[in-house]
Amino acid sequence: MKLLSISLLDRYVLRRHVYCLAMSGIALWSIAVIVDLIENIDTFIDHDAGLVQIIHYYLYRSPYWIVLTLPITTLLGTLFSLTGLARRSEVTAAKAAGISLHRLLAPLYLFSLLFAGLAFIFTDVIVPPATYAYNTTRDEIRSYRRTDGSRRQVLLQDVKGQFIFARSYDHTRARAHDVTWERTNHQRTMERAVGRQLQWRQTDSNQAAGGDATSQGRWWLVDGYYHTLDGEKVETVPFDSLALSQLTLLPADFARQQRKPEEMNYAQLDRYIERAQGNGEDVTRHLVDLHLKVSFPITCVVIFCLGAPLAANARRSGRANAFGVGVLICFVFYSCVKASQALGWNGVLGPWLGAWLANLLFSVLGFFLLRRTHT
């Protein structure tokens, strides 16, 4: 009978927590939509945005807002659910029945871990493509063309372990500038060519250089050096014009809009960083963002461990006080996240520490409060 009552109590506590969590999330999402609509309604009117475009705009932006508000959603849900239990003396009744506070919170501990895992999957699977669609929709509303063809910092991978990097690409002329081409074999560089320009030269004179490219053309690297790497032996040969006959990329591939880091999932961003490091780029910012893709969902556990002891021992505090405490804690938490992120971006902190510092600090505070809580 006692096991049955505890099981019923677990379901009761978990049900209240999930309900408060859902209501907090819906409320914060509604606030985000209203605030954004107030800020952008002039833009929608000035650019004659259609109703379907506006719906798509907010539909694709919603996953980002959901992830962004996860810490405050978790904290408010925790404060509202456990404060309600404490104010109705249900926590006291459970303790009187021999159920410790930690045992009472056990299903919520497990749920916070599950919630963090689901948040990571949501962040990695749903948010990147939704963000890309949002940016595309926003640019369509503002009459911007994201895929006009001309780009900067082009980094592409081709078949047979080929990589090519260009500082800029002019799609009108089918020409790239400051180009590095490499052919690798199992992460070992076999050939490298560096040139001032990369030009697409048609073999069919009837086809325009900037038009729809087919296989009737070839990339030529102009004014550079060709390096052959054989073990420790390196041979360097200057050239005026070098045909990259193994390269299968077309001008359309160079013109295709490359996704931004926030539009990539964890694996895509990791591969992007690896290729960028191979080309000598500074990837400090991207490394911090990569670690944040994991650390930010974990804040659900950290914030719950911080809010649970504050709410479970409340006596007279109402929902207004709980909301005020939640906002204050989350303001400090978001400030720490942004500060450590900026320090990581600028190299003051390592990328890993820049992404995890806020979690580490608030984890220590949360466990300290849990140990001091009367169970």
C-alpha cells in the first residue's frame, strides 16, 4: 500500500510539474511573438508581407524561441509547481508520512534529465533547419536575395578528398579570388595548389559564363604555386594557369548559399570547423557555439536543481513572488551565459569553458542549496 501511495504521489507531482512547465513555455512563447510583432509590424507593412509569409516567419522562428527560453521555462515551471505544493502544505504532509524531500523530487530529477535530452535533440534536429527557413523567409519579406551567387569565405568539399577555399566568389563572372585547393588521402594532404584566381572556362562557346553550368567546362587556377607532398619531401612548382581536372564542382555549387553556424546541427558544424581549421581559419567562435549546442540544453537540469530547493521550502510566497525570483535568477544566469560566451569568443576563456562556465557556477550553487534544504 505504501509503494502504491508513493507511486501515485510521483505521478501527481510529475503531472503538476509538466502542466506548470507547459503553461510557462506557452506564456513565454506568446510574449516573444507579441514583442517581435510589435517590433516588426512596420517592416511587414512597408514590404507588403502576406499573411502566409508572416505565419511562416513566426512558425520557423518559434523553435529558436523555445530553446532560448528553456532556462526560464524550467525555472518558472519548477517554482510554480513546487511552490503550490508547499503553500498547500503537501510537502509537509509528505514529510510527515516519512517521504523525504529528495524522494518527493526524485521523479522530477529524472524528468529534468529526460527533458534535457529531448531539448538537445530538439536543438540539433529541429532548430537548425527552422532557423535557415526563418532567415530565408525574413529576407524574402525584406526583398533580400540570399542566393544571389556572390559570396565570401567559400569552403567546399568535393569527391576524392578534395577541398577548396576561396576568400570571395563572383557568380556573375564565375570567378573566385585567393583560392586554395587540396587533395587529401585519409586526412593527409597529398597535393595543394594556391592561386590568385579560380576561373570557370567553358568548352562550349555558346554557353554564357554566368549561366547554367554543365560539365562542358573546367576550373582553371591562375597565377600561383602547385605543391606536391610526398612524405617529408615537398616539391613546389609555379604556374600561370593550372587546370583542376579532378574538380567536379560547378559554378552553381560555389553560388549556393552556405548555411550559417546557427543553421547547422552539431555534426555539420563540427565538420565545418574541421575543414576551416585545415585552411588556417580562426574557428574560436564556432568552437564556443559548438559546445553551447550541448551545454545550453543541460541548463534544464542545472536550473531545476537551483529552483527546486527554493520552491519546496516556500511557505507564504505566492506566484507573483515566485515569478519575481525566477526572473531575477534567469537574468543573472543569462548574463553569465552571454559574458562567458563573449570571453570565449575573444579567447580570454577556452572554448569549452566559455560555453560551460555558467552551468558550472550555477551547478555548484544548486547543489549547495540542495544540501542545505530541510529534507
